[in-house]
Amino acid sequence: MQEVKADKELDIRGEVCPFTFVKSKLVLETMKEGEILRVLIDYEPSAENVPKSMKEEGQEVIAVNKLGDNLWEILVRKRR
């Protein structure tokens, strides 16, 4: 697995759907096209829902990685 350098990191552990997606989307809106956002979450449904919603929004989901028992990172490249 190659190391991906994120331009911004959003730690939203403790948040649940739909806030995990909403907060991720708001941060992405402040970023430039091509930049990468790393989102840290600890709510399992968000590990599926956030990437799905990002793809529906036209963003590129680079990876969803399980880092621990209840910890995931989602890497998203801003597309537009």
C-alpha cells in the first residue's frame, strides 16, 4: 500500500451519520481540486456511508482503511 499524503485531516471520531458526511463535505468545499482529505472516524456505518456519498457527489475515494477496532481513515481526492 502506497503512502498517500493528505492536504487536510478531519478527525470526527465520536460523530455519527449523517454528520460524518456533512462535516467531511464542508471541509472538502474549502479545498482545491486535486487536494486530498483524510477523514478519521470511529462509527462503522460511516466507513460505508461516507465513501458512498462522496462518490455520489463526484469525489474520488482513494481508500478506506481500517486502522483499529473502531477506527477508519477515508482518503478522498477533491474532484470539483
